[in-house]
Amino acid sequence: MKLEEIIKSVTVCEIKGSADIEITGIQMDSRLIEPNHLFVAVKGTQTDGHTYIGTAIDKGATAIVCETYPEILKDSVTYVKVADTEDAVGKLATTFYGDPTSKLDLVGVTGTNGKTTIATLLYKMFRGFGYKVGLLSTVCNYIDDEAIPTDHTTPDPITLNRLLGRMADEGCKYAFMEVSSHSIAQKRIGGLKFVGGIFTNITRDHLDYHKTFENYLKAKKAFFDGLPKSAFALTNADDKNGLVMVQNTKAKVATYSLRTLAEFKGKVLEDGFDGMLLDINNREVNVQFIGRFNASNLLAVYGACCLLGKQPEDVLVMLSTMRPVAGRFDALRSPRNYTAIVDYAHTPDALVNVLNAIHEVLRGNGRVITVVGAGGNRDKGKRPIMAQESVKQSDKVVITSDNPRFEEPQDIINDMLAGLTKDDMKKVVSIADRKEAIRTACMLAQPGDVILVAGKGHENYQEIKGVKHHFDDKEILKEIFDNE
């Protein structure tokens, strides 16, 4: 594509060189540059892309989009100056990849908890309805049935548009996408057109990046503020910020709730470790999910399907066949007749939701043993809260390592223990080795008890000092069960 076509989507301050040149690729990582590529110099949180302009040119970049020119300008290179490269890169990528979201219906899911479950179930539902569908999620990206591994909840804008471009080219009618607060704040979704947005809930998370809860909330809200009039905005009326999210949106607002009047109203009629009986808009449906938080997620899925034009009866039939997403309230039965649940819960609110769900089913007939840690190099403020919530709702707590990253596991554990009283400590043991922590919980369990292994869910690695080592909570549990 010609450079002059690509830059039509952004406001250009100045151009030095010819815009009548052919561009074969677009990158914001200088290491990926090939001959005749366009390099966009973005000031990121870790590094400033402007320092890599020389490297990009050495590797063959023939055009540079930047906020400030380098000291030496090469005659063979075209320089395009814009006010904000972070804002520009998504729009440039959208144009280069043929505006993929004008060719498929893209729905974004945002919130602290529930994004993966809702986006994945919508992907599965619409495939079940017979469509080709794309998914962009924390666990894995999919172009219909082709799995593409993922490192981020929302990829960078170039990767994002490349994936969406492939989805459009391969005939996908719908795409469902988790939209993280980082991606909104960093304008990674700039240039994309959404036909709908779903809000799940908002609680403390990512304050290492956003600094304050208010900034975090504003980032989420900005997604709904940007939705067009033709889109829908489906929000959780049970969250105190649910209506705040949509107060300035131009989109058509709809609500879902387990507690109050809403367009999509649900109620848990029966529950057990094998599923729930729900009432959704006065129709009963059996589902293979556990816990009120999942009932809320399923309501969001039901609502989104109806807003996308599906018949309520067809949606309910499909919901009854769905299974939980990997690592989300994943229940395993031990030969010694206790239950182990693997869940991705890594925020205080997610932990509370899962523990509440366990107690709703147990009704006092069995103990709860929780294995929990906290990630390294992330929001330290939630560590003592995670420990407090675990102790509050468990009979025994094993505090352990999660993904320590570049921190010492014991330092993270100490931060968690700092939130506990002397009385709390009577319930607690701390074991830095996560495998030993899970093994200890299993040894403590008696028939009828439930072990919650929280924090990592679907992850099959443990990140230590920058290296990802294979580690899968579910595999560890199965290995222990095989030897019981």
C-alpha cells in the first residue's frame, strides 16, 4: 500500500520526503523491521521508540512516523511528523490492514473479572450458531478454529489489526475481544469499530499501572464513551459503577442483573458442584457452571446474543451445552472424595466471588482450604487484602508463590502475611514452593472438603526471574490424585 494512502487516517503535522512510496509492512518494534516497512516511533511505558529510528532505518525501513525528527535525516527515508504516535499507530494499522472491523462485527468485553469467560462463551456460542468467528482473549486468540497463542489480554495495535484482518479475510462474521484497561489507556484499540461493548464489573486491579482506582475506572469508561450510536452498551446493573460506565455513551444502553430490574434478569434457583438451574427472563435453563458470578457472566452472554439478533430460545439451548473456560472454576474430584477447584482469581474481588460460590454450594457441609499467592512486580497493595479475604472465608489457608517474576517469593508472601492478625495466623501456613503448597492442602483435606487453588488458572507456567518454567496447577492436582 502507498504511504500516502496509509497516512490519510491521521492528522499529519509535516512530511519530509515522498509519500508516493510503496509500504510492505508496518511495525512499532524495530527488531521486526524488514525492507520497505513503515516504523512508528511510539513512546511506550518501558522505552521510547524514537531512540530506535536509526536501527529501523538500518534494517530497511523507508518511512518513519514520529513526534520529533531524529538529528540526522536520510534522503532515502520519508519522515511523517504527527502530534501523538501512540494515538496514530492504531489508525495507521487499521488502514494498512484494510479496515477489518468494517467487514466483521466486533464486540468488546471490559471489566475487572469475567472478561475471558464472556468473550470465550460468545465465541463458542456463535460458532455453535454456524458462523465463522474470531476471539481475542487472555487465554488464546482464535481465527475460527485456528489457535494463535497470546502474551497480552489485548495485543498491540499492529498485531491486533493483523489478526482482525486475517479474521475478515477468512470469512469471520463476528469477533469477540477482551478489552483491557491498558489497551484503552494506550489507545491500542484506536481505529477499531465496535458493534457492541459489555461491562462486567470493576474492582481494584492494575493500580501499579493506573496509580489510582479513579484512573482505572476512567480507562474502562473511555471505551464506552467511544462507542458509536449504532452500537449497544450492555452493562451490569449489579455493579455500583455499572451505570457510570455508560452515562456518556452514544450507544444503545441495556442492562443485566441478578438483583434488580433489567432488560436481562436472572436468578439462581438451584446450585451444586455440577452446575446450576437458572431463571433467565422467566425461562428456566440448566447450566454446567457454578456460582453467582458465573450466573452474572451467563446473563451477559445471553444479553449480548439477543442484542446481536439471536432468538432467546436458541440462546438458552446453546447456553445449556456450554462448559466453563479453562482455569475458571475448574472442578476436579479426588479419589478421597474431596473437591479441588482451580481458578484464575488473582484480585481480591475475584477471590471473594469464587469463595462465595464454594460456600453457596457447600452450605456448611465441609471445610474450605485455600491455596493462594500474589504476582510479583504488580500492585503490592492488593497482597494483604488477598490474604485477608482468603482467611475470612476459609478454614485453612496455604499462602504460597504465584508468578514471582523478578521479586523474591518470600518477600511477596511476607507482604501478604502483613495483613493478618495473630488470630488469623492460626489458620495459615506459608510454603513458598507452590507444588508443595498444593500437596499440603491435599494432605489436609478430608472427604467433603473443597480445596481452592487460586491465582493461575489456565496458565501452564510459573515466571521466575524472567524465565517461564512449566507449571500447571491442574496437572499437579491430577498427579497428587493418582498417588492417593
